[in-house]
Amino acid sequence: MLVQDVHRRGHQFRVETTFHRLTAPLDYILYSPSIEEVHRQPRIQTEPLILAPKAGYYQEDPVVVLDFRSLYPSVTIAYNLCYSTCLGVLREGGSLEGRLGVDLRYKTDLPALQREDVLFSPSGAMFVPASCREGLLPRLLRLVLDTRFEVQAALEHVAGPAGDTEAQVQLKARQFALKMLANTAYGYTAASFTGRMPCVDLAEAIVSLGRLTLERAIRQIEDTPAWGAEVLYGDTDSIFVLLKGRSRAEAFVMGETIAAAITAANPSPVRLQFEKVLQPTLLLVKKRYAGYMWTSPQQTTPTFLAKGIETVRRDQCAATAKVARRLLVSLFDGADPRTLHGLYTKEVSKFQRGVCDPYECIFRRAVKLQRYAGKDVSHLPLGAHLALQEMQKDMARTPYWGERLPYVVARSLHSDRLKDRVVHPERLLEVSCEGEKGWSIDAEYYITKHLNAAVDRLLLGVHLSASRWFREMPRRYHNSALLRVSDFRRVERRRIKSREEKGLPGSTISERTITPLSREEPSTVAHKRSRPSTDELDVISIDSSVEEIQRDSTIVCSDNSEVGSPPVRARTLDGYYQHLQCVVCGAGMMNPREQNRRITSYMHGGDAHRPATGEAAPLHTLPPTCEACWSDPQRLLLHVMAGYHLLGRRLAALRRVCQSCIGGTMDIEDCAVAAVSPHIVQAKVRETDLTCTSTDCELNFEKTRVTELYIQYELWGWFLRQYFW
């Protein structure tokens, strides 16, 4: 078998190649049916045994997990199941069917049926024993399994004790390849659509005998009073056994006892192995469970195990998986409902404050555009909507079949439709020279549609509800707009005009407004964002908004709206109010009227009277700060400047990492050409040119977040010095 065939061709080719190496010396020919013959076969009726689990949370009692070692290959060997040993199919009435697999004119060997040791499978297929004729498929699987067990023994007794890491990696890969070869042999016989040599009767016999083996094991466990065991769940080749009132040490002993007894009741090489002990255990539905795994009595620290739930599923974002895992770990550690409630509130508050990592909010789901042909565009998955948007810009970005496209759900006041808020993660990396982001994560969507739904499913067994917790929480979302250079410039002009009208001297503040990234005049700095500046947009005050609400004609201008674009009408009551949260401590909530009083005081040179009728006080010209932080200016400024310097060091460290990754630092080749073209080297090492847009790098999102905070802290420090001193 060629190396390129291993990568390009499927599992059937590997099984057939290995099978051919065994059958060719014995003068056997592999039959190749046509597509029509394959499709004329009856469909497989027998399914593996999957019991409905007894869902619940088992905290004190240990659950023993028993697993049949290579069940389907072992059943094939034990009962001599093969193409060459099948005598035909017996119908329910007792007559012969006259068909075997794709052969519609099969004639049963009647003298062979007179043997007393003929095996009748539950599906009706008949097989001769190995004493009459040894099957080729059992012989192949025996060689594969024996080789795999030898590799496992070498891994456990040779490479492991010697500490040879390279040998361990190679042996693990080899035993896994042999395992996959043995397990896919059943799929080779059951491939009824594009199969190379399928035989539905042989495949049904393997499944039915595997199902019968599992049923007999479950019956034996429940019918043995000395064990005192209860079967909670069974899945194809695994059994979950509850041992009530037993300790963990007793569970290990009882698990070995049960496995040995069931192994002795089955023909060789069918073997039931003791795999692990779960304590505590959370059983949800079929193929979905979690718990603390213990593999030996000497183990002191458990291993978190999760199957099929949101913590390991690829269709969930990392933020949901991380929060769900933390809640489960706390539950398994013995946390009470109050502790779980506090942990949930803490994690959700991070979403509301906007401090969650955008990298963890990325969805990566498979997109299959051909499957959606002829369907309504409004009902397409979110990934498909994003793919169509990208294709309208560049047809070269058409995704291939099954490609996992990354996307996030962002906030927008332009549209309430979910498909209009789906953007590529690259948009989250857009930060202007004024520290303004073009897009931000829609925390409400992630909390209500994904996090709460996932946590509710996990905590249903302990009668807790994340949705109820969320309804009881205060809505403390981070500010929709923070400090902006454009706001400072506009407010400074109004302040100077107001003082001149009163006959007071003009502002003592420097006319130069800083731009922290470039240190240049704002008029000469090109905005690095796609949307235009919001200098001309009016920000509506709280009082004027309330008055317009009463008239039912309030229009709220979005922070993301463009100049000259039609205004956006607010949809809900929350859209009329800005959620003001302290930007320093992040805990206290701002009183909007107190914020307006400060704005008025700042604009009128310390005079705290209300502005004239019709004059709207900008809402975001002062940093939203709680009373505790605002009452101590020196401590407030010290806190802001400390955060500014800390963020500066963090940003410098992140930029050094980015430079070493994308080639921003000087190397030997750069030094060699420096004398000839020094401007090239200077441009290469300039920090502002580190425009990496990779969405697969977590540090890239962290650098964007730190850059935004760094600019904001510099603006806060500048403003506080001008306001108080």
C-alpha cells in the first residue's frame, strides 16, 4: 500500500489491501460487486444496544465503567463470522432465503446444515464453526489484535519504565492504527452505499451477537445478589454499574470481580475489562455524561471526564465550554447551590462588563453550501450567511464542503436580526487611533442563547437553573462608548465658547489633543477603522431622552452609525438608556443625573447650573465614575496612572511576541542590508506596522484589548489632570 494512498483513500481501501495480502496466498478471490448489486441489498435492521441512562447526579456512590475489549472483532473471532463460513439466511418461518449479501442466487449447503455445531445468529444468518472451516476475516482480525496487544505490552513494560518519550509516541500511534484497522473491518462488511465488498447478512450477524453479548452481561450483573450492583447505562460495548453504599476502594475490587466473571461466561477472546471508576457522576442522556475519573486505587487526584457535553463539543464557543467546566468542577468538588450561584454570577458579570476574551467567543461550525440549495435564505445557518457575505466580496473565499468557518455575534443598533450581526472575527481586531472599536461582542446573545442553555442542561439533575439566576441578576453591561478624542475636542470647543460668552478668559487647556498611538495631530492621523468619524453625531442627554420617550418619538443614534445615515429607532426600553458603570473600579453604578451634573459643571467652568433649554449635554464626555472613586481625585488619578503604566508594559510585551512571530524584529539578513536601505529596516521594526489579522492567535485579540484599554487609560489620566488641576 503506497503512502499517498493512506492519506488520500479511505478505510475500506486499507482493510481490503490487508485482506488481500491474506487471501492471495490461499487462492481466494475478492468479489467486486457493481453499484446496482450493492444497492439491491436489504438495509441493515439490527442496531447496537444503547440503553436509556438513569439520568441523575450520583455524588456519593461510585459508578464502575466496564468495557468489552474490541467487542466486534472479538465477536467475529469467537463465533467464526466470515464471508467464507456463512451458510445462508434463515427466515422467520424457518425457510431458507436463497440470498446472501449481493448474491441473489445463493444456494445453501444443505449437508452442512445437518451439523450440530452450526451457529444461528439472532439475525438469522448461519455459520459453520472453526473446526469445520476457519474464516479468513477472523484469522485477519486475530493477527491484528495479537499484534496490537504486543505493542501495548511493549509500551507499558518497556518504553514506559525506560522513559523513552519518542518510543512511547511511536508505539501509541501504532497501537491506535491497529485498533482502527480492526474496528473498521465491521464497517467494510456493512458499507451498503459505496461498499467494495459488503455483506449485509454478515454485518447484521456481528451486530446482533455483540448486542446479545452486552444483554447477557447486563442480565448477569443484575441477577447476582452478591454483587449488589445496578446497571445505570449501557452503550454498544460499555456498561455503567452503580455500587450503592460502597467506597471507592471497594469499587475497584468489585469491578475486577464482575469483569472476571463475565469474561469467563463468554467464548474467547471476548473479554470484559474494568476501565475506571466515576465518583461523582453526572448522567444526562445517551452518550452524554461527566464525572471525576479514577483509574487506580493509588490515584490521589481525580481527572475530569466529559463525553458529549458542551465542554468538549466543537460546535460551542470556548467561553461557554470554560464556564460549564468550571461549574461542573465546583459541583463535583462538593459546592452547594449558593456557591454555584456565586460562580455563575461572577462569570456572567465578565460578559456584561465586556472583559471576556473575544477569542473564546468564536464559533467554528461546518458550512455545506450545496446542502442549502433551494432553501429560504433567511433560514440558513449563521456560518452560511457569513460565507455568502464573504463570497460577495471575493469569490475566492468560497468555503469548501464541511469547512469550519469562524464567526462571532456582535452588537448592532442598525438591525435586530441575528444574521445581520454575524461578523468575521477579523472585525474585532479593528481599533482606531482613538481607541474606538468598530464591533464588540453581543454579551446578551451569548449569555441567553448559549451559556444559559448549556448550563441548564448540565444542572438539570441537581434542580438548578441558570436562566432563573440570570433573570435575578442586575443588568450591568459595560458602557456602549468610552472616552473618545473626538468627544474631548467637541466639548472643549463648547467649553471655550461658553466661557467667552460669560466674559471669562478662554480655556487654559492646550489646543493640542493627544492621539496616544501616533502622538500626532488628530487632523493628520488617518483613521484605521472602516467606518467614518462620529464628530458630527449628537449624543442625546438623559433628560431629553426621557422627554422624547414620553412623546413616543425618541430616536437613538448608534455609536456605529455613519454620518448622514438615517437614525435608528430604539426597539426596547433598554435602548433608550445608557448603562453607565464605573470605568475605574467596575463595581459601582453611575447615577445618570449626577453624571449630567458633572458634565454641566465641566462645560461651564465650574458653574453647576443646568444648560439652557434645547442644549443637550453630551453623555460620554466624562468618564463614568462612581461616587466612591470620584470623591478622592488624588487616589483616582493614582489608580488610573498605575493602570496606564501596567497596561503599557503588558502591551510592550505583547508587541515583542508579535514581532518575533511575524518577523518584525531585525535579523542577520536585515543587518546586512541596513547600510544599503536603512529605511526598509526602520519600516520593518516599527511597532505601528504590526498589523497581524490572524484570528487563530489568542494573543492577537489580547493585544487588541490591551491597546484599547491603554488608550482609554491615557485619556482618563489626561482628562483628570485637566479637570481637577
